[in-house]
Amino acid sequence: MTLHALRGHARPSGFIQSVITSYGEGHHDAPSGNALRVDARPLRNPPDDPAVRERMLRSTGMDPEVRHYVMSTRGADQLVDRSVQRTLALLRLPAPPRGQLHRVDVHVLCEGGRHRSVALAEEISTQLQAVGIGCEVEHRHIDRPVLKRWCPQLTEHEAAVLHLLARGYSYTEIATALRVRSQTVGLLVARLRGALRARSAAHAVAVGYETELLPARPRAGALRRSSSDGSDCE
């Protein structure tokens, strides 16, 4: 464990009231014990974003740039605030029997334990310390290699939609090409986004390239589009 993987911040009395542990669900090595569980996977993940992947891939959530990137996700501030308020509420509960420490543990998870969970754990710790709560922060998997993204099993229609989206087809053109209704395409795209954990159709395409579900990204101007009657044309 590196020096920055485990650190403590306590009040003058030295009493640690909360231990915050970040970890990666994909390592199958979750911390044990009762804890408030916080899921950071809905937040933006640098390895999933081609625009920042190369720059941030080898960094961690301890890096201010990575932390800002993750925390700029819509809803991230509310997730931190909710986690802090729940921790404080648990700390306000009646003290345990004499001789036992009253401590609230917080387990923050993401997929690999290097970026999102680390950034979120640090943010929660900062806000708890700001109101006088002694914290210890452990980053369980911060030094593990970045996990290779899983390649989900898509249905035949979902895979076809992904390929057509990558080639620049509109929903109407996809419906024509697959001989289905436009509403069906919308449902397929929604299921596809869920399978790929994508925020949008464009993000689903980006994830498709990252996971090699799609072949190498085509050169600019090399996309083929469908004609109005559904046939391919240059």
C-alpha cells in the first residue's frame, strides 16, 4: 500500500469518527463490515472518454484535474452532500454501549477503484472534516492496473443499431435499414445505452470503439450513409 493510500485526519482528541474506503467492484475484493455504501459509477469516468483518456488514464482521483473532471458530472455535488448528511445523521444516533467506539464507515465504489471512487471519497472526507469530523481515508485499489472494459453481449438488433449509429445514420434511417418502426429504434438505443452504461447515443458509439465492439474508427469522410430508400450509398 502506498503512503497516500491510507491517511487520517482527526480532531485534536485524535478520535477517528469515520473511515472512508474507496475500492473497485471489478477487483472482487470489497471491504468488509457494516458501512454506508456510495456508488460512484454513474459519475464520468476518464478512461471512458476519448477526449481525456490518454491524459488521465495513468492518473488517479487524487489528481486535482481528475477530481475536477469526475466532480463536474451533473448530480455529483448532490451525491456528495447526500452521503455527508447521511454520515452525520448516523453519527448523531445514540452512542453504543460503554467501551465501544461510535464510528461510521463509508465505502465508495466504482469499477476499477482508481478514478471515480477515489475522487468521491476525497470529496466526502473534505466536507466531513470541514464540520469537525475526524476521518481516515483508505484507497484500496488506487495502485491496481486500470481494468480493461468489459464487452457486454448485445442482441443482434442492438449490435446492428450500434454499427449504424457509428456510421452516422439517423434514427429514421436506422428504422428504414432494419425495417422497423422509429419507436422501436428508440427502445433499442435506450437498451443499448443501458448495456454500455452510456449517457447518450454518441457515448454508446465511443464506448463501442473503446471496448472493440466496433472496428477501428473510420477516417473522416469515409462514413457510408443510407439513402432515403434504405440502400447504402457512398
